[in-house]
Amino acid sequence: MRPQIRLGRIAGIEIGLHYSWFVIALLIAFSLVSHFHAVTPRWNEALIWTAALVTSILFFVTLLLHELAHSLVAKSHGLRVQVITLFALGGVSQIESEAGDAKTEFWVAIVGPLTSFLIGTLCMVIVRVTGWLPSSEPTNPVIAVLLWLGYINVALAVFNMIPGYPLDGGRVLRAIAWWITHNADRATRAAAQVGQAVALLFIVYGVYRFFVGAGLGGLWMAFIGWFLLDAARSSYLQVGVMSGLRGQKVADIMERDCASVESYLSVRDFVDEYLLHSGNRCFVVMQDHHAAGILTANDVRKVSRGMWSQESVQSVMRPLSRILTVTPEMSVVKALELMASNKVDEVAVVSDGKLQGIFSRTQVTRFLQVYSDLGQSHDKAA
């Protein structure tokens, strides 16, 4: 999930908001306004709204701290983290490389809930020290905000420790299963299956609650279950994808006999004679019998159609000197992680200073399709 609103960077990690974040922020604010109206009738309208909005904002600050804990521990173990996105159901740290062992996976997963639990406990301790009693409602707005921050963060920690992959608790379960079985794929499948079972329980219980009068609360729980079910299924399928790619090298998948075009061609001639009449999406631009750059359909889209006849292929191509390169011996998984972190769809494969071919997401997709078809054929034969 990519952020639509970028807030800045912390420790080299981009922080952003998804538009859905505003939905949950408003829901929390309106819920707290309703609660404060009921329990603190002496507060005026401005004070109630201020306390509710401050609580909502501070909750998402603590949620960001939860995700930062995941990300910083991941980075300390050599994993790449590009973005933290806050959205309707919380936050997500986009860790773009896999943990190399069960111990790393365990600490990356559990540090988030631990952070939320410590924040929540600290808020509750501060409130208790000020003289608040559990049987009463705080009349001081600062104490009320701290109390609700405590409640929400402890609840967040408990919720995230539910053993439903890909929740943090599911990832902890995966780490434990990985440590026991010494097999990351097997552990992920087991954790994802548990996650699907937990998600189905959420859906069933949420629908039940809705029909017995819980209203939107029941539907919200069912929606969370649906989200978890989809995420768990995606994680399960991803295991098959990664098992197909693991052990493969760039040389096994890359396109060696790349279609080539001359640099003097106009963009219109390139589109009419090559792009529209071949299955290739990436072309090597030749100049004086040497590879000079790469040209794709995305590069052509950057040029207005009216300029196609005036612009040459050479002026539109991306020179090899500016293109991300990999070696034929690099693993496919590492190459994909490198492409993801640099937000590119293809890279040049270079060995001993010479262009050997092109490696792209399209080739990976084709490989996985063949791999999947062969797997299905094997299952039917069995």
C-alpha cells in the first residue's frame, strides 16, 4: 500500500497517509465526542471536540511509533524499509526484503505490539499517579486524553498479538514455526492457514453481532475479518510465488536476445514498426553497433503524440549509464527487491562491462505462469 499524502522522512523511511486514514480518524473523533458528551456534561462543546481530536491525532502518533519500531528493528538487521503508510486499519511498514532467520522475524514482529503495550501502560500509570480511580471518569481533559490513549494502545497491542497472519501475532507464530521446522515456506503456510481461520471467526462473529443488535460495530468486525482473510490468502499464495523464484538466478529468466532498434529512428517509426507489431515491451537502442540505451512503452508515453515525428529514439531512450544494472549470477529475489526499492520495472543485465540482456517483471510473470501451469499439471497427473 502506497501513501497518497507524504509527510516526510524519519531515519530515512518515508512516512505517509493513505486517504482511508481520514475515515478512521473521524470515526475515532466522533466516537470520543459522543463518549465525552455522555460522561462529562460540564465540558463545553469546544473542549469536548478539542479533547476528541487531540486523542485521535496522538493515537496515530503512537501508531506511527508502533510501525517505526518494526522498521527500525528491521533496518538494524539489514532489511530494507522504504515506506510506512498509515491507513484505515492502522499502519503498515513496507519491508522490502525478507528476514534471513526465525530470530530476526520474531523480533521484527513482536517489537510493534511491545511498543504499543509500553505506551499504553505508561499512559495508564501517569493517569493513576494523578489520583484517577478506575471506577470514575476523569474530569480533567488532559487526564481523559491520556486515559483513552492508554486504553487504545493496550487494545492495539492485544489485537495485533492475535495469531492471525499477517498480524504481528501471526508473524510471531510464523517465527516460532520457522524455528521449529527450519523451513520458512512451511512456517508461512501454517501461519497463513491459522490467519484464515481467525479471519473467518471474525467475519462470522461480526455478522452475528450485527443481527443481534450491535449495528455498525458488528459490521466493522466483519470488515476487519474480511481484510484479514484477504491478506492471509495473499500471503499463502505468495509462498508459492517465492518458492518458484527461490533458487533461480537472473540468468535463468532474463531475455538474452533482446529486440534492438537503431537510435536514428523517429519515435513514430519505432511505435509503428516495432512496438505495435512485436510482443516485446523493452528494446535495446543500438548506436554504431553498440548498445546505447533501453526504450520501453513507458518512455514513449512521456512524449506527446504530436512530437513523435520530430523526436528520435535516441532522445527518448534511457542511456545504459543511467540504468540500474544487475549481474547474471544475482538471485531473482534479490533483483526484484532491488527493482522494488528503486521503483523500476526492468534492469540491464551486465557482465564484464557488456550488456548480456534485460531482466523485467514481465519475464518474471511469464516464468511464474509456466511454473504454476507445470505444478497444476503435475497435481492432475498425481
